[in-house]
Amino acid sequence: MNFFDSVVSAYRNFFNFSGRASRSEFWWFFLFCILLYLLTISISFEDLKSALSLAQSKDNDPSELVKVFFTSWIGMAFLITFIPQITLSVRRFHDIGKSGWWYVGLQIAPGLLPSIFIFELLSLMALFLFIFYMANEGDEDNFYGPNPLRKET
């Protein structure tokens, strides 16, 4: 799967948690997200910088920062890629024969842990385990469906 096809597939399967996603589909969409975030950060850098200085002058109200973030270009980019990233990751776990609940255990649960050294270490280990699983080659046909890279004849 190429860059354009993976982006189209991610948005076509916006709310599709079933099925499988190949490594190339996952990593091309990951690259798309990184490039989009870099572009939008460069566009909205000055706005975010001024909002941060304004929020620091006003008794550090975090709701003002959240509002400015989500109304900036980077916030919009985050919002339009958030759900496709989750569904694509779940389908990627399906490709290697694992349940989509692994995504919750490796990406969401570590973010809910308190900021204590041991929990931060566990979160870092979960991140590396997530990357390891995303880099694994998919199995042949499994419980979640046929191999997405198999050529139809």
C-alpha cells in the first residue's frame, strides 16, 4: 500500500474497528500525521506562543490554553486524525492476531497512571512494546480476517 492509499483507507475506515491493517498502511498514515502536525505547528506557532504568554499572565487558567489549542490549526489536525489513528491501530493489532484491547492497555492506560517514576517507566516500556507490535509482520489468515496483503486472484 502506498502513501495516498493508506491515508484514503484510514479515512474510509474511520469508525471501522473490525478487519485488519497492514504494516505499510499503519506506518504511511503515521507519516502523514507527523507531516500534518509539523505543517500545522509551523502555521500556528505564533498564535500558540502568544496564547501561552497570555495564559501565564492570567492566573494560569488551563481551560484557556485548551481552548486556544483546539481552535488552532494543530488542534484541528489532531481532531481530524485522532479517531483514524485509534481505529487503524486496533486493526493493526488484529493483523498480528491480537485483540484491539491491547491498544487500550498500551496507549490509553499508561496515560492514566500517576506521575511516579515507576509508572513513568512502565509507560515508556508500554510505548516501546506498542512500537514493537506495530512493526511485527502480520500473520496469514486469522480470526480477524484474511491477510490484507494477499493478492486476490
